[in-house]
Amino acid sequence: MVLASERIQHSIRTEKLLEKSLSRKYQICIERAKLLTESYKETESHHPMIRIAKALDKILSEMPIFIQKGELIVGNRTSKTLGAPLFPEIYVDWMSHDIESFSTRQKTSPWLISEDEKNILKELIIPYWKGKDLWSRANKLIPRYIKNLESNLIYVIQNEVFHGIGHLVHGLKTGMNEGLLERKRKAQHYLNELDLTNPENLKKSLFYRAVSTVCDAVITFSKRHAELAKKLAEEEGDENRKSELLRIAEICERVPAYPPRNFYEAIQSIWMIYLGGCIESGGLAQSVGRIDQFLYPYYKKDIENKAITPDFARELIECFFVKLNETTLLFPELAASGASNAGGLFQNVAIGGMDKDGNDVTNELTHLCLEAFEHLKCVSPHLSVRIHKNTPKDFLLKACNAAKTASFGFFGDETNIKEMLNKGYPLEEARCYAPVGCVESTGEGDTFGSTGACFLNLLAPVILALFNGRLHNSKKLLTIETGDSTKFSTFDDFLEAFEKQLKCLAKFIVQGINAYDIVHAEYMPTPFTSATVKDCLEKGLDVTQGGAKYNFTGTLGVGIGNAANSLAGIKKAVFEDTIVTMEELLKILKNNFRKNEHIRQYLINKVPKFGNDDEYADSLANFVVNKYHEAFKGYKNLRGGNFSTSLQSTTAHIFMGIFLPATPDGRKAEKSLSDACSPTNATEKNGPTGVFNSVAKLDLDKIYNGIVLNMILTPSLVEGKEQLEKFAEMLKVYFQLGGSHVQFNILNVDTLKDAQENPEKYPNLTIRIAGYNVLFTELDKVVQNDVIRRTEHSSF
């Protein structure tokens, strides 16, 4: 095995670029919001499709641009190196609430904004969008009873509302290979072929006109960088840098208008196309796809022609990663504590895996991407390493070694491909899946999966079944009555009530999500994103309207550990061991175990827990998984696609317990839930193997939207060749058993405790918190504590 550190000529350039970006203060950039608002004021009489196209054209034509010293890949989302744009057309009220505290935030990093910029927000931007933003329009369509459950954090259906649509893999491969001029030509061809006496074709004509406008806009944006590079070259005294700037100018003059001729042009092309999408809409998890596959033909050709060296190719990849790491996102303060600011778009980059015929596709570029990520150790992008039974041993060991210092996710191809098949993809396409955001497997550039549309608290149906459709402290009916639980004679009676409550929640969620989707499609389409996603041009439809080849809506299930353990607690304590009656249990939970600590300790220590390879608890976890899947089965979204389920939480598990009482797993009132698909903190007693066996028993092929499994390993566990090989073998066995995902933080928890107390000593401590990386010292202390409480495994 050749490790990265043994043969890489590390790029000093990228180290400096990353260090420079990380040392800067976070800033709010109002340029996009200002130009957007000015454009919308000028286009009041136009159709929404045309308005958004004209607005993007104005933004990309007029926003300030810059090229930093040493950059090889150029273009920025804002006029500031670490700047976050604003999206008032999506949700503006929170800006009014937060504007005076942007620069003084305490729980997360502050964001700098000048008084002049504040005034523009207050006087121009916020007043114009108040009542016109997507949130205001959708909110009028959602009944109060659906909102009531959201206000109690039973679910959250506003995930796509803070910034815009996301959670898809952009059509970078298509846009790059064809060039945007060709995409524009196709749009114009389809436009010319329309019979405009058909009313439906009038709508299509608007879409094709918008696509033409936005393709030109992104091409213009690139050419502006070409002109700037020429100007900087004229002023540059260093001959090497002058040569670099002139090459940048040549490249930006050509791509992304035309197909790239080489590897350098290919990377710059996909970056410009990506920028166009995430300036158009600010949604999370706008992902990149399998770059080691679609960039490989350009790399291979350049290597064969001796036009590039592996070291320079790696440096270009690192420059691309640095640019992704500079794309930040400003959250409302209430929602911000679960993520650090750096790299806030949750972009996913996938490497490894197999091709459409099932052959392993690990290549030299796969290795270079892994080496680049290991070298930089940056927060973004979120790297996904695909593993299958024929993955070369040297690459698997290399990835395991890299995981010791760089945080990324491992994906089991066999189960993820089954999930893709169950979604409806043919086998050849399923094998080519690309993760979105945290872990959600979708097609590459052909799918709008909306994979992060809502969070659902899976412990809530347990509470609602216990208290007959109500919370413990209220007589107000929130869902449906499923019977007085004190009169249930069997555990099956309770499970039936649980299932009915879960189905009711699913129904409410579907109603709410479809309301947001209707408004998105009508008022906030995304013609540039649609320009490169497969089938949108052929259908004449935006991705928000069902233009993509495949369409889904993904839900995120939170707290599977608590739900399973609570069901186990009820089954054993009430119906088997009869330690308490149901009536006594309800009183104990309402009183938060006060004067009943012995009952709490029984629930904690005597009842089997999920994550220990114990069939008693694991079978109940699988019951929840199946009923969760069935609750959404049969529903359709606006775009004609199915709803899918997942087990992941980002940091929602921390806050979703706030309104819940104590629960039958021994959890106290208001405490956080188990994260993602992981066992409840401190309940794993049989090491990583026990956890893997429990998770692999779940019917994960029904969890089409993926799972997140977090695990902390002590560094000594993977030190040395023998231990590293054990680590790799454990991963292979887990995936062979049916596991689909796992990610590791390989460190001592004492390091995290020290970083919490002395953050200045750990400015770049990157950890894996959910399906994404964060800077640990930028997290809210509540979130830090949740990570610290996770089990640190010291043996396999």
C-alpha cells in the first residue's frame, strides 16, 4: 500500500489558499439580493419564469468579481471571499428578525455586515419581498393543524424554504461535455418546433426562452473573468503568475460555452456551471457527482499526451475543493447552531464504485481525489467513497488510512444499488448512483430528488400513541385519537396505535411539502439548473415542475434509536415483566421520572437496546423502519414522483426532543434524541461489530433515501498495518451484511473536550457531525456536547 503522504508533492499553493480563506471573517454579501430586487422591480409585468432568468442575467452581468492571488480555478458566489449571499425571494422575514444581531451572534460565528448594507436591506430589499416571498405564499396554503405539529417539532417541513431548492446532483457532466451554447441551441430548437396554438406549449416556450437567457448569462459571467484575468496579467510583475493568468483568461473565454479540450478546462467548466446553479438558487446540498468518472477521459488524454502531470492534476482538484469550501450559507440564528459556517452548502463529491456493467471503476483520478481531500482536510466538499466487493484492496486500505485524519463517508454499493432499483432506476443507472448532501443516493444529473424536504421525529408517534393523539402536557388533539393506551390489552394494540399515528403524520407532511412545491414551481423556477438536467429540455419543463427524468421527495427520519428502545421499554416493562401498568407509566413519564428513578434505571439497564446485535430491540427498530416506509408509500409529489424515507438527522435530533416528555427508554424530558441511524448515546455495549450487525438487520433497501451511521473510534484502534487491515475487513463485512453507510471520527473524545475549553488551540479541527463536516469550534456548545457524549469505541 502506497500512502498519500509517501509520494505526494504537496501543493503549497492550495495550502495557502485554504489558510487564507479560513483566516477570514464571515461576511454577508447583499449584491445578489440587491440586483435581484432591482431586476424584479423592472419586470413586474413579466411571467415568473422570465423574471428569474432576467434576474440571474443581471446578477451575473453586474455583481463584482475578483481573482485571488495564486488561484488557478476562478469564480466566486459573492463579491467576498467568505461571503454568503441572501435569498429574500425565498424567505425574508427571518432577515428582519436577525439583521441587528448578524455581527454579534454568540452561539455561532458572527457575520460581518456594514451599516450601509444593513440600510439597503432595510429600505430596499426586505420591504419589497415582504409578503411576496415563497414562504409567505406557501404559508397561506398550509392548514393550521399542520403548522401546530411543526411548531412542536414533531416534524419540520420548511427545509427547502430558507434558501431555495437543492438536494440534487447538478447536470455538470452534460453541461460540460456539450457546452452551454449547445444547451442553448437545443432550447432554441425545441422552441422553434412548438405549436403555439397549444396552451401547454406556451408554457414550454417561456421555459425555453428562460434557458437561452440564463445560458448566455453564465457564459457572460465566465467571459468577465477572462477579461479580468487579462487585466491582472498586464499588471503582474511575476512572469510565472502572469503566464497563469493568461491561461486562465484563455480557459474562461472558452468554457463553459464550449466543450473543454483538456483536464484544466474541464474543471473550470464544471465550477462555472456549478456557480451558476448555486447563485440562481441557494438550496442546500447542490452536489457535484462522480468527478473521478466524468473528468477521467480528460485526465487520461492529457496524461497520454504528456500535457499534464499527476501532481498538477491533483493541484487543480485541490483548487476546486478550496472553491467549494469557500461557498458559505447564512442560516437564521435559530437554525444555525447545527453547522459551522465554512463550506455550508453540503456539497457531495463521490469517488469509486462501479460502472453501468458492474465493473470496478477505481482509477488514478480516484486516488488523486482522495489524496487531495486527505491533504486539505477541509470542511467541504463532503467526500463519499463508494465501496463494493471488488473494490481494489490497495484503494480500500488507502481510504481507511485517510479516514484517520480526514472525515468522509463510506458507502456500500450493493445496498445503495438495491435502494436505487427500488426507487425505479434500471440496473445500469442504479450502479452509477451519486450521493446527494449527506447520504441520499440519486441519479447523476437526471434527478430532482428533493432529498431533504422534511425532518420527521420518529419518537413522536410513540408519544402520540401513549397520549391518544396529544402531547403529555396538553388536552389539545394534535393528530387523531387511537385509543386510551391504558386500556390496551396487548402490545400489538399499542403497535397498531403507533402505526396509525405515524400514518397521520405522513399525511400531514405530504400536504405541507406539496404546498411548498406548488409555490416553488409557479413563482421560483430554476431555469439554469434545469438547462443541464436530463429530460428538462426534452419535456420543456423546469426541474421544479417535473422536468427531470426522475422525481422524488425525501423525508428524514430522526430518533430511530429512541423509538425502538421506547417500544422495547413498553413491551418489556408493561406487557411482559409487568413492572408498571400503562397508567403508572404515563404518570411516571409526565413527572419526568421524579421519585421513580428505579423505574428509569430498569428501562435503561434491563431492557435490550438497539445497536447491540440483540434481536429483541433490533426487530422493533425494523418494525419502525417498515411502518415508516409504508406510511409514505403511495403518496405522489407535485412532479409525479414518490416519497422516500431515510434515517438521518443532521443536528435535528438535538432540538426535536425539546417539547417531548420523558420516554419509555429512560430518556428524560426535553433531552435530545439519538442521531440519525446511530444507537442512542452510551447504549452500545458490544462495540462497532454489535452496531454494524444491528444496522445491517434493518430493511435498508426500503430506506430509499439513505442512512447516516456515525461512529467514533479511538486512534490506537487503527494504528499499524495489522489494525488497519482489520478496520478495512470490518467495513467489507458490514457492507456484505447489508450496511449502506458509515462515517468515522477517529480521535479521542478528550481532544474534543479540550477543544471546547480551548478553541484557540484547534481553529481547524474538522469533524464529521452527520453526513457532513464541520469545524468543531464553530458549533453551538449544545451540539458540541452531543458529539462529546457519543460512544468512543476502543475495540472492534
